[in-house]
Amino acid sequence: MGIIFHGVLNPHFADWPHLYFYVAAAWLAPFRLLGLVSDQASGYLGVRVLDALIGSLTVLLVFEFGRRAYGWLAGFFGAAALAVAFLHVRDSHFGTLDIPLSLACVAAMYIAYRTLPLRGLRPLLINGITLGVAASLKYNGALVFAGIAAAQTLRARAECIRWPRLLARLALIGVVGVVTLILTSPFLVLDPGMTQHGIGYIFTHLGRATAPAIGWVRLSVALWFGIDPALVLLAVIGVGYAAWRRQPADWIILTFLLVYFLLIGAGGSVFLRYADPMIPLLLLLGGRALAALVQLTAAGRGRRLALAAAFVLIAVAPLVHDVRYDLLIAQTDTRTLAFDWLAQHVPPGGRAAVPYMACPAHDQAMVDSGEHSHGATTPYIASFLDSRLETQYTIRELTRDDLQLTSLDSFRNEGISYVVVGYETPGTGCGTVSPLEQALRAQGPPLASFSPTNGCPDSVFDPIDTYYVPLAGYGGWVRPGPQIRIYRLGA
């Protein structure tokens, strides 16, 4: 977003489309004029606030969708469940694309449902625009076309329209979607080399198996720990109930969920947060099934008890999960502690070997390399680097291959005085010690050590997301971050 403030509209980055770059820049613009946004940190905080608002708006939209499609109580239960669903709450803390995409997916399904009875060209254009907006937030947003197609199929059956005309309608929606994508992310077309590089990276990422389980299993794990077992059970019942009732909204939602799960789950590297767009609609169906169950109870006191029991089922366990997470991330991260230690102990002009993913710091040379900024060579585009920019001392990146070294001579030859050891795979730091760290320990204990835990708790992580806070298992955790140990390299 910072580069847009400087008048450069091309983000020079196509791993994602560009709409949210522009939305976030527009959101930050008035705060920048007021002096509230002056650097990358304050800008990122502003985008985090925007994501929190978008996450809250998604809760309201789920209520509205449920109210229109299934009744007030179904909307209330679905929205209440989403308001405490862990992954939705967690990812609404951060300036990522998954929560805006979730809102776009719910909005696309809602609009597909609301435009069912409408005739003429206007509803087709509206559905095409929602398709384009979702795809312009993140490429997988294009999968909302499945739900839109289901709605148009229902409409064609009601009007006794033949397949050629239905296909023509879907083609028009698709064309409008592509035009909307181009208008909202124009440099995908104006800079084809950038786009080819970005999309090529995505397919390489999805095709490379970096997780121990296939994508469908990982999405299931994400739902189990991401919305908590009680809500998972509720969602499964909701899906089954929707498949039985087969109302128009059921067809639309189930089609999108099925296509999204099958196609995203086919990837070899599926982050657990990829489940975010499914969660609001799953919980809407779950809320609808719970509402139907409550409505079967007797009136009066029995109904009030059923409502209270339903609310306890929805809220208590997920809310406890949310609170434990929020209390943990409020503590100082180990990377911040390590950065502050290095700032106090590494002399000006010194040199340190620091890992990228688990690092407390990076320098301009790491940005200029383009390796971790996906081709971006400015600090504005590369500002999502996981740490703070260091200017007092220089940094040599400590790679995964370096962790296998048994000799320290190459570090000495580069003039490195300090070696920071942290591991890319999230965990408590209680696993095996790398050959490099064994060699470092042979010459003396670490100068400083920063641990996120007391002991080695049994915690659940997304092993490929380098997100150093567990999804579940908070016992023994005292702060977020990876295990970090800092060694002084002897002569």
C-alpha cells in the first residue's frame, strides 16, 4: 500500500490480484492525511483495523443471509457461531486477504440467492460484478462462480429455459466477471510478465507437497481446530439437513462449498487459513439446522431452555479458545525480545547470520535479493517480511541448508560474529537440534535464549504457515514466537 501512496499504482506483485491493495490504500489515505499513518508499522495496523471491520461485517451479512433464506433464528445462530469461530476471529486480527475474501464469497452467494426471482439483464450484471470482485481479491475467489451457476440453473428450471440459453447467461456473467477483474486489478493485464510470474508461483506452490497430509485432510483439520469440534458437528449436521431440504439457498451454498473444498483441497500446499471462505457458510447452515431443532421444542419454558442450551453450545468452547489465544498474543513475541537483544549487543558494523522465517530482523540486502519478496525490490512491497529492518549491523540469511552444516568456517570467513538459530517449522522448540546448532554448542552455550513455552506442550500447528502460535493446545505457552537461541561465533 505504501508504494501506492507514492504514486506508483502497479504493485509489481501478482501472487494475489490487486483490488485489496487499492482498497487498503483508500482506507489509509485519510489517516495518512491526519498523520496517524506515517510508516509501515502504522500502515499495517490500519489495515488490521480494516480486516477486523470486514470480519465483523461478515458476521452481519451471515445474519442477513440467514434471516432472508431460513428465518431470523437461523440467521442469529449462524452469525453468533461465526462471531466466535476461532479461525475467523484469529485471521480478522491481521491484514491478510482471507477475511476480505470470506466476505466476498458470502456476499456473492447472498446476491446469487436474492437475484433468483429477478428478470432481465441487471441480475446477470450484478452477479458478474460480484464474481469479478471476489476473483480480484484473491484468485480462488473465482470459485464463487459455482454457487452463481447453481442459482442460474435453478432460475432456468423455474422458467423452463433450455441449456443453450442458460449457458449464454453463464457466459455473460463470466465475461462481466473478467471485465470487473481487469478494471479492479488492471496491471494483471498491463504487466503480463509480472502476472505470469505470480500465477506461475501459485501453481508451483500448489503443486509442491510441503505438508504431511493431502489438501482435503488439511482443510478438514483446519475446520476441526479452526471452528472447534462443537461447531464442526453443528456444521456437518447443517450440511446434511440442507442436502435433505434442498431449498434454493441450500443448492447455492452447498454447490460452492463442494466445489471449493474439492478444488482447493486438491493442492499440495494448502494452508489451514484457506478454509476461511468456507466457515461463514458452513456455520450459516449449522445455525439453520439448530434453529429448526429449537423450533421443534415446546413453547414457553421449554423453548427458552432450548434457546439457552443452543447458545451455550455455540458460544462457550469457541469463546474460551478465542480468549486464550488473545491473552497469548498480547505477550511480547520472542522475535521482538531477540531483536532488542541484538540491538543492544551487536556492535555497529557487525554481522549476524539470521534465519528468514524465524528471524528477529532483516536488512536491505535481503529485500534487494527479491527471494522472499516474490520479486519485489522496494521496502514498501516487501514490507510483509516477518521482522524489522535493521541498519546497525548487516545480516547474512541463515538458510535451511545452513542448518545441516557441521563446520563453522564458512561463517567465520564471512566475518559473522553472531548466529541466530530459529526453526522454520512452527513448534515449541523442543525437537531435535540441527547439526549447525550442535557445532555451535560445542564451542559454548548460547548467549541468549528466548522460549515461548515452559516445557514442551502438545500443541497443534499449521506446519507450513510459519505462524508461531498454535491452533490448539495452549497449556504451557507464555508468549508467541519461535524458540530462538543466539550464539557468539568464536575465532
